[in-house]
Amino acid sequence: EIVRSAAAAAAAERGAERIVACMRNRTQLTLGLATGATMTPLYARLVAASRAGLISFREVTCFNLDEYVGLAPSSAGSFHRYMHEHLFGHVDIEAGRARLPNGMAEDVAAEAAAYEAQIAASGGIDLMLLGIGANGHIGFNEPGSDFASRTREVELDEATRVANAGGFPDLAHVPRRAITMGIATILQARSILLVATGSEKAAAVAAAIEGPIGPACPASALRLHRNVEIICDEKATAALA
Ligand code: F6R
């Protein structure tokens, strides 16, 4: 299902409303979460809903999609820091229930396997929130990623490093590697909510929805899932037929 909203703010509002509805319906919930510019206004709305007493994270477990390899949690640009600043630092989530992959792990493969096991032990992800890269990536599953992939270490595309450089002093500081949930990990979620805003995402949104299903556009894998909602602003839908 594709929902088009006129402005980016309206898309964030709809995305937040969907999550709030889910949290009010069931307090014991496992959420999959994304970082990035698209999610910032959405998390601001979740924080407001939490402050207003509409939702509580007390019994919610969160698993973020990804984290850079080699960045300390407190470093500028780390997704740990992003989540603390935009969501976890402002809501009543228990520290142990706010999970991200540990990019500082000595054995990244073991960390990736442990992360998969933790997701499974939590009962699996009920609602997976996704953004989309201008190159069609979901999580940090760059073009070419196997649809059977699980949480693992990946190399970032140069375009992704450039797109994410804003959080760092300069491009040279953007890590080259990350840990990300795999495409199969994402598709295992019971429901998926993708939010895309801005004209930079228009081509990726069109490829994901109307292009061939295959690794050239990782987000096209979402068409293999039965419960996906895509929320776009007007600009992100500009290339759709
Ligand atoms: C972030 C993530 C990425 C972003 C995507 C869009 O945790 O997994 O897939 O969702 O790169 O990022 P923004 O919203 O910054 O355009």
C-alpha cells in the first residue's frame, strides 16, 4: 500500500501515527528502527506522543537496522548517538531494550550472529521502520545485496558515504564499513513501514515499486512481503507512473 502525503511533514506525521497506533494497540512490542534525516521529524512526533502520555516504551524492545563499524557509541555520526539524541534519550525505554548492533565489536561476525539471535529471542520484529537510500538501499544493504542476506558486515557505497557525510567533520571521517540487518532479516518482520521524502528519493521509490524485483534495487525486495506500507511525500513519488 502506498500512501502519498503532500509535504514531508505530513509523511512524518502519518508514519508516527501508524507507530503510535501500533503501540497503543499492544504495549509489548518489538520495533525495528532506522536512523537518518527522514526519521528525525518522525521521532520528534513519537517523543511528543510519549510526553503527552499517549504511548510508553516501557515494554517495547527496539532493534536498529544498522551501525557503522569502528565508531564509538558516543562519536559524532554514530547511530547510537543519533538514537539517543532523537528518541531513546527522551522516552521511558529501558536501556537493555534499546538495541543497536555494536560497531566496536572485536568479532563483527559473532556480533552479527548474536544480533540475529537477540531479534529471534525477542519474538521477532512486529513493525520494521525503514528509510530508503537514493541508490535503493534499505538498512545498509547496498545494490547487489543478496535477498537471503542476514545481519552482517558490509562495505558502504561511496554514494552512501557522501549522503551521510553531514553527520561527520568531513567525508574522510565517514566509516567505510557497517553492520546491517540483512534483507532476509528485514523481510521477516511481521509488518514494514517505509518512509521516503524528497526528490532525491524519487528514482529509488520508482525502482522499488515499479522496476524489476532484484538485487539491483534492494528495496524492490519489499514487494515479496505481504504487509508493507510505503509513505511518501509528493516529491518522492515524482517518478512513479
Ligand atoms: C539508516 C538506514 C538507511 C537510511 C537511508 C535514508 O539507519 O538504514 O537505510 O534509512 O539511508 O537516509 P535519510 O533518511 O538520511 O535520507
